[in-house]
Amino acid sequence: MINDLLWRYCRKAKIKMSRSRPYKKNDNAWVEQRNWTHVRKVVGYRRMDTTGELLILRELYANLTLHKNFFQPTMKLQEKIRVGSKIHRKYDEPKTPYQRLLESGQISAAARKRLTAQYESLNVAQLRRRIEELQTRLFEYIERKKGTELSEARRRGPGIRVVGAARARPDGQMLRANP
């Protein structure tokens, strides 16, 4: 059904549909790589099919988008040189997507002003705490839905961790749980 809906939408909007680029059979692997870093690493592999989960996911992804675009730097590949059997890669300096967009000069002054105001209104620590809170709420919601208590490792799933969570030592000092 969704494929039919998508197909009709694309035809109506005059968007050309194809499975992948010709002679580029590894395109899907690149998409799946993003699926891991942007989806599975944050929310896991559990089935989320209720309205409550949808509402939490929407808010989580809205906050995660702000964090990734304004505060998480990425390195872009500048050149790749093959020397014998070795490949040497040269990257530019890490920058956030926000910084790259401002440096590109491809946005209007009004858009630049709006983005700068949005950036200045954000607090990275507060944003991370909100993301962690939403992850915890989502995992607890899933547990309540099933009605069973799972171990910590099973609850989070493989590769899932609430980054920045802290725990107290017996002497009262705080340790980072996930360094």
C-alpha cells in the first residue's frame, strides 16, 4: 500500500522513480549506514507502532536533528589517492552542517539570520539532556507496552546507550556511565 501511495505521489509531483543509480549497486549500503547512525543507534530495533511512541519519536528526532545539524561536526572527504594497494584519504577540518551551510554562501541573508538566531537560542547541554530523557521515556514506554521487565542490556538493545548518563560512586562523586 505504501509503495502504491508513494508511486502515485511521485507521478503526480513528476518525480522520477528508480531503484538505484545505474551501475551503482552499493548505493543502498550508504543509505543503510545513515539508517544505523541516525535511527538504530538512537532508538534500537524494536517495533514502535503506537501513537504514544510516535509522539515521543517525533520530539526525539526534532531534538536530534538540531543536535546533529548545529553541534555535531563531520569530516568531508576532499580527495582519495591510490598508491599501490593503499588508499590515502584526505579530509577537510571537521565542521557542523550549520557551519558548512553558512560558509557555502548559498543561502539568503534572511535565512542566514534565522539560522543564526536559532543557533544562538540553543544550549547543547540542555539539548543532550532532553535527547537522553526522551530516549529513556521511549524505552520505558516500550517496556510498559509489553508488560515485562527486561534487563538493562536487553532494554537498550545492541549498540544503544544513553550517552552522558551519570552514576554516583559510593563516595558521592559522579562518574560518566558511558565515557
